[in-house]
Amino acid sequence: MKTTTLACAMILGLSLGPFSGAQAQIIGKPGAVVQVERTDSIALAPDSHARIALNFKGPAHTPLTVRYTTDPGLQLESTGQTVLHTDQDGLATDSPALHALSEGVHYLHVFIHQNDQQQTTSVRVEVGQGQAAAKRHKNTRQVTTPDGQNLIILPAE
């Protein structure tokens, strides 16, 4: 079961960086063209509505086609797809709106298409402070693959 979860995460190319202070950095696989960073790590309250501020860093003056999906505990309230344009420094921002449906650790999945390259990144979104979040967090492991990729292994539910 653990091997299957790790293999699925490797196939998807998901890589999550550690939380550091007020910034939660989520970076795609090594060599990824675009980096995605969540500018806060605040937990949402159950049944709340919030915008998640994301910073994108990639090549300067480049359009990024971004598509969002969520885990079942979250609902996307803004458009599921948008086109962002990086500035002269290669920066772009977006704030997808979410509705927190249930307590626990959930993910906002970000699919980025830039030129002919695609990548996937998942942004951690915690909802509530109850037993569901604690249980899932307790059974979550972070590992580093031999090639240096950071992976988070989540328990199957």
C-alpha cells in the first residue's frame, strides 16, 4: 500500500516543500520550469470561504495556463482555469477562491502548462484543528527520493 502511494506520487511528480515561517513553499519536481508558492499557511475554518494567495515564478514575459482542482474536502469557487502572464521578473500571482467543506488536510492541485511543458503541484490546505486533521497529519510521512525529490506520503482513506 505504501509503495503504491509513493509510486502514484512519483508518477504525478508531486513535491511539497516544508513550511517555513509565514510562507509555505510548494515547488514542483527538480528541473520544473515554474515554481508555485503559497504566501501563507493559515488553516481555514470548516464551512468557510477564503482565497489562497499563490505566487508563480517562471520565465519572464511568458503566459502560463493554470488549471485548479481540489480534494473532496474543498470546493473551488473561482474559475477552474486561468491564463497568467509573468512580468519582467518572471512573477505572476493568482488567488483561487475555495470553500472548506470538511476538516482535515486537503490539497489544491495546480496544473501548469507553459510552452510545451506541463507540471503539477499540490498546495496543502488545512481545515480546522480537529481530530480529522490531526489523524491525517500523524499518519503522513515526508520522504526524499534518491534523485532528491521531496514526496509526502498520505494515508489512504
